[in-house]
Amino acid sequence: MPGATVHHSYDRHVRIAAETAFGVVHADPSWSDVPFPAGGFGLKATSPRFMPPTNVAGYRRRVGVHHQQVVEGSFNTLAWPDHLFALLTMGLTRDGNGDLSSYTIDHFTPVDPRRYLGAVAENLTLRVGGDGELAVELGLRAKVEEEANTLIAGDFDYSSMNLIPFMLRDARLEINSEHVTDVEEFSISVANNVAQGPMVRTSGITQGTVAYLAAGRREITLDLTKLSDSDRFEEAIRDGNELTFEAVFEHPSGHRLELQLPLLVVEGSDESDSDTEPVKANPKMVALSNSDDDDIIWAVDLGPTTTTLAPLTTTAAPTTTTAAPTTTTTEA
């Protein structure tokens, strides 16, 4: 545009890498360059300021102390096979103490490249809506936002990335081991209940930054919409029956995503009421841990796959990888 400096959403990029400690960039970061739609990256710093009361300072705002930085926001993207393992690891995997890992996130914009340190996944949602694509949303908090003026667009490379995400059309869904084909939408939501610590002085930063971001109890819920063709959800509400849910996505390129909620209880089930549409059920379920202490089991395999897929396999180690073909299995 003559006479003005502009940029567009396609000029913005994001990459994510695990840290060695909270707010400490890895010496050799393993970056995931994750595409996102316009408006999909909402992580940003705010600066709430201290102001004295009006009965001391009057009605004019004469003081506003620049004393803390609060960093939070959401990150929305699609379930791209190349990056899904990293995103699910961020939101689901905890260490032996029940802690989440922290991440460095670089956000390139032409006018203000920036870096986020100590980013933690407060929540994770996997959702299939009316468009049929599997979407991923992370609710994030971070320790601090910094300038990253050495970051350039050339640091991001999507040339080897598969541009087709996982889609509902390629999924097999099961409820209580029964294949169901009429699920129109579903979402698996994971809340990590992250507690934010106090503001502390950090070397080289004028504002206070959070001392810690500690994960609390994990809460997993499943919502879905399907035809009201049985009384399974109503019976589960009345009788306290437990259900299971499994979704296996087969990608056109041979990749595979497996999600399993091995123990579900139904808290409620709404029903639609329309003269022009079939009656549909919208049950709301809560995941519990089963006898193996699993509340969610998941795996991402970059195909062609070689793992046994029914039932889902779990391993003692959190991650196993083979060189060719690439196979990754994780138990959260």
C-alpha cells in the first residue's frame, strides 16, 4: 500500500520448543513451526498498573506504576500430523511429580517479533465441528514476553509439512466398543487447573514476572452431538453406568491418531427439539481413571504405521520412537 507500512496474517509465524527449566530456553531447541489461521494466536502480555485511590490522588490518573506483566491467551490451529504430537505432549504429558513442561514460543510479526518464556498449557481442547476438521486449541499462560528482534521470517519452514489435517471423514468412532457413524461433532477438553504464582523481580526485566505456573488436578470432559437413537446416555444417568469412547483417525498419507477415554460417566444429556431436524442427543461426560490409572490414552503415528491398533497399546515409558517408519506412542 503506497504511503503506509502494512503486513497481513500470512506474514505471522509461530514456533514452539520445550525448555530445560521454567523460563530457560533449551541450548539446542527442537522447534515445531506450527501454522495457525488468522486470529489464531492470542498469547500476549498485558501490564496491569497500580493506581492510588481517588481520595488521595484525586479523580485524575496521576500515578500508574509499571510493576507487573501478565501473559496469557489462546492458540488455535488444526491437527496437522507433523505437529500434533508436540501439541498433545504440551497439553497432556506430566512428569513424575505431576508437573507440566514449560515451553519457549517465538511469534514472528514483521513489526514486533517477540518471544514467550515459560509457556504452560492451562487447557487443551480437541474439537471436530461442522467443517469436519479436527481443531486444536491451547489455553496458555507464560512467565514473560520479550522482544526477539533477531527473529526473521526465514526461521520458519513449512516445505516438508503435510498440509492436510486429520478429519472426521477419516475417523472411526466407538462408544462402548460399538462403531457409531452418526456423531456430527465432538470435543475432548482437558483442564490442567494451572495456579499462577506471585510476581517476582527478574534480572533485566523492569516488571515483575510470575514465580511459577503449577498444574493442579486434571479434568477431562467429552461433549458430542449425535442422533438420539438409543437410551444409552439416559440409562447411564439414571443407573450410573460407565461408558468408553475411542476415536481412530486414518490420514490419507498413512498417518494415524488414536484417542481413547477408557472410563466415562455421563453427567447430563440434552436433546434437540426441531420440526425440521431429527432429534439429536448432546451428552456431557466426565473422564475418570480406570484400573490402570489411565484417564486418557493417545498415540500419534506418522505412517505407514506398524503398531497394533486394537485395542490401543500403552507403554511404560512415556515415548517410544522407531526410526523407519516413524512411530510414536504416548500414554498421558
